Amino acid sequence: MSLTFGTDGVRGDARSELTPEFVEALGRAAAVVLGGDRLAVGHDPRASGPGLVEALCRGVRSAGGAAVDLGVVPTPAVARWCEDEQVAGAMVSASHNLWHDNGVKLFAPGGRKLSDEVQHEIEWRVGELLDDYPTVLAAGARHNHGAAEFRPAASGDGAGPVPDTGSSRPVGMSAGDSAGDLARRRHIQAVAASLEGRDLAGLRIVVDAANGAACRSAPDCLRALRAEVKTIHAEPDGYNINDGCGSLHPESLQAAVASSGADAGLAFDGDADRVLAVDGGGRLVDGDQILAVCAIDRAQRGRLTGNAVVVTVMSNLGLRQAMAERDIDVVETPVGDRHVLEALEERDLVLGGEQSGHLIFRDLATTGDGLLTAVQLLDAVKRSGNGLHVAAAGAMTRLPQVLVGVPVPPAAVPADLDAVLGPIAAATEDRLGDSGRVLVRPSGTEPLIRVMVEAADLEAARTEAAQLAARIEAVLSCR
């Protein structure tokens, strides 16, 4: 088995790596390991989604379970469904990647990410199944060989059939509803309810839906909260997801906000579990700044349990400095929202997140939620009486940060990678001293060594990052 769990599920090229055989085996293994007799499955609008959902559901059924196809919905809507119904779940998505990639994120019953131990058990079972795949699958289980069949999903959230779940209709679901309609409605209602009766009236918002799963949910929720909403990149065709748009490519959103006179813009990723913002002048507001605004707002209102936040090693040094100035403790974890959530639960904290805009409000949701994050941010900004630019600038001063990816062929990765990279990074750290920070780590989703350098001066950060990347590349090429 070549595919393994990364920082956020299993991910690969749906044309060659993430085959229906693999996904069917994953569905069977997940049903056995996670337990229960039902598993909710959602997907984003990329072309390979419906075929992979079918394969996943076949695997679940082959293990004696039943699958509920929620259709095209945001990842947090799947997590919300799992919490409400107390079932396990899966989201077929490659998040911010382009259309040709896809992946599977799994949720334990109740809507929480899996522990390392559970992931390893599922991996082991998938390997066992694929070693003797035709024999292990239950008789009569149908599977297709080769790459996934690309059948673009219907536009909008909640699309797709709902197979017989073998269980009673969920609470709140009428005979005319699809499970996807109900999942999307529950998610929107929960996000809106997080404002405790307040609204976003008077705010003009531009939404970049990344041609992904947020296309209906985000504007519907914001309009329900009385904001004025304009959407861009909200016409998914199965192949345009994240293509020059969304949280990795906010340039068109920045231009749209600046030209329209909007108060703010929101850039979601393909499955809408994270968001970045744009202020009224078209300036980007990243996840660290969003976290700082929300943390300070909660601390002032007595809503920041433990008076601490959880961040990852990638979070900007300026965020740490801003929290220290306000006597808010910072807990650091490895990259990945799963690690953030684990730290939140272990320490009974409520707020944490990543620079990518993947924030978790543990008292409001079980996982990262781009729409919830956006609404919490806009609510804090509106109550402050200032615009987003003033709120973000007042919350923290972002130190220049340069990120570089060093491509690494799998054969070149040494077993003692940390020992190899450590001394290389140490020399850069010594030069920067207390005024900067260095991070070198293997990517959890791509064959890259990620290099991050922060410094008080942008040119210094760029120079140090380029030199550090070149040294790493030279060392690895000699092995």
C-alpha cells in the first residue's frame, strides 16, 4: 500500500494513486475499526468525487455497515452530522489541491478526527485487504479497476443521492428532504446560532467559494445573518476547484473587495474547513491574525477558557509576541488541525488554529470550520466598531515570513531526516537570534521539505530562506 495517512487524511492523484480499489478497502477498514452501523459520507465538487464516494460506500456495506451519502457539503457539515447522529463519517476531498487530486478524511463517531493509533490500525487493515483484495471483499461487492470514473457532481451543496441507511429518518428531516439538505441546514443554523442572537447587518462581504463546497453554504449563512453578500468563484464544474482562486489564490478576491468598496472578503478552500480574510483595502488577513483578533475578543469578554490558545509551529512569531503582551498563554503543536484539537482537549481550552486559516472553536464545533471562523471574526470586528484592517493591525504585528519548498524524491529521504536537517537549520537560527525564527520540516501532504524563516526584515528572511533551502537541497542530493 503506497498511500498512507498524512496530516489530514489520505490524499493522492485520483487518476492513478487514489483508486476505487483503495478507497473501497479504506471504507471497509474504517467501518470495522470505527464501529457502529452507519457512516456519513460527503464530498466536494471535484470530478472524481462521486465515483470515489460510491467506492467508499461499497466498502462500508461490505463490512456490514450502511452509508449515508450527504452529497456535496463542506467538511464541517459532515462533522456536524456525525456529532448530531453520533456516527462515524468521511469527507472525500483534497482540500486546497487542484481537481486531479482527491482524498479521504475520516471522522470518529461524534465528529472528531482520528488519533494516531486509530489511523495506524485502519492503515494496517487496508494493507491486509489490498494484499488479497478480490478474496477479502464480501461476495457480490462490486468494484471497478483502474482510475476513478470522473463524473462531475451537480452544482451546489447537498447534491447527490441518499442510499438507504437502514435506519430511521434523522431528527428534523422531512420526507421531502435529502440528507445533504439537512446536513447543510444544520450546519448553517449552528454557525448562525453561535452569535447568540447578534447579526452581521450593515456589513458588505465578498465571498470567494473556490468553486468548492462553500458555494451555497457560505452566502446562505451570511445572508441569513443579514450581511450583504457578493460571490465570486462559485460555479463549480468538477475541474475548476481551487484553480486560481480560494484561500491559496486570494488575489482576485483582494481586487474584488478593493474595487467594490466591500467591508471584507472571505476566501475558502475547496472543502470549506478553513478561511482567510481580506480587509476593506484589499489586504490579506491570515489565520494567525484571525486567531489573534478572536483570542483578544474572547479574553476581553471572559470567553477564553484557560486564557490560552493553541498554535502550530508554523504560526508567526508576531502572534506569540502579541499573546505574551496580553498575558495570553500559547501552546504549540506540530502542523495539523488534528494536533491542535488534541491539545485543546487535553488542556480543556477552546481556541486554536493554523496560519492557513484552519481554526477550531472547540466550544462551538468538533473540527475546523471556515464558515464558523468567518462569522466569529466578522462578529468581533462589528462589535469593535472598527474595520477589519484596524482590528487585525491592532491585534498583532506580523513579522515577515518566507516559506520555501524543497522538492525531495522519496528515495532521497534519509531515515535520520531530523538529525540531518537539525544542524543545517541551527546555523541560520544562530544568525537570527531572538529577532527571528527558523523551522524546517517534512511536508505531511507533499514530497517536500518545508523551510520557514521569520525575521524583522523581509530581505533578510528571503536571503536566509534561500540559502537554507539551497543547503538542504545540496545535502540531500549527495545521499
